[in-house]
Amino acid sequence: MSDNRQSLADLAALTGAAAPAPTPQASDAAGGDYAATPDAPSHPMAPLRERIVDAQGRSYATGRRKDAVARVWLKPGSGKITVNGRDQEVYFARPTLRLVINQPFVVAERTGQYDIVCTVTGGGLSGQAGAVKHGIAQALTRYEPVLRSPVKAAGFLTRDSRAVERKKYGKAKARRSFQFSKR
């Protein structure tokens, strides 16, 4: 029984011989990429998303709001925004709609650094502006993954699921009853 016991000196010699724990540099069992570069986030296990860019150097995303769907292509440039082949001042004449579109750039502090080309279908102008905003935010985070946290904190990556309620049978609109007539 005494030969199974080890002295403290034997255990101290073994501490240096232990293999170091593996560091998750490439990926872990869940499949996420981890930061292993000097410009990565400070947390050692912070997930780092890859940049998604096509052959022309553009980042693509789809934005949705109400019935509107916007397909957005983002590339570095002078800040020109083209909607359905027209300039944003022509397509979205109201200044509030142009303000909505530029919100992701203001939050990410990238105003005037990217050109946007987008096509929008469905819905009205307000829904289309919201769809373009959603698409720009998605494309911006795909082009620069570091910007994901401020854009997400502002709530621009979440699709606004509010839509018009459908009309019900026996009602004038979704909830409004027909006018009551006593006689």
C-alpha cells in the first residue's frame, strides 16, 4: 500500500509535465469561429464572424418591413444611395424617410463611406424605407462584422414584424363593426 503513495516532491515534478490545455483558435465543437488575431475583440472567447463579400467586393442583404422587401448591395464609396435606379432624394422625397434610411450609418459612425444600391418592392413608402434600413444594417454587419454590436444594440438588425391585421368576416375592417342602425 505504501508504493501507491507519492510524495509532494514527485507531484511537484509532474506539474511541469502536464500538457497545456488546448486553445480554441480555429473552431470549437459548436462550429463557431473564435478571435485569434490582434485586432479581435478583447475577450479571448468572443465569437468573430467572417466578412461576407461577393466577387465585386459588395455585401448583400435583404431587408423587410410590413409588405416591403428591399434587396441591398453595399460597397465602399462616397455615400451615394440609389433606390430602384433613382437617387434617394428623388425616391424618398420626405426628409424623415431619408433620415430613417441613414440611421444605421449614424449609429455605426460610417456616414458617407459606403455606396448603396437597392431595389424595393411592395408596400408603401414608409414600409419601403424601413425595409431599406433593415437591409442596410444587415449588409453593414456582413461587410464589417465588428459593427454588429452597436447596430444590434440600436435594434436595426431585428425585423419589425408588425403588419396590418387581416379583415375578418362580418366586420367592416379588421375590428370595426358595421354602423348600427336602430330603424
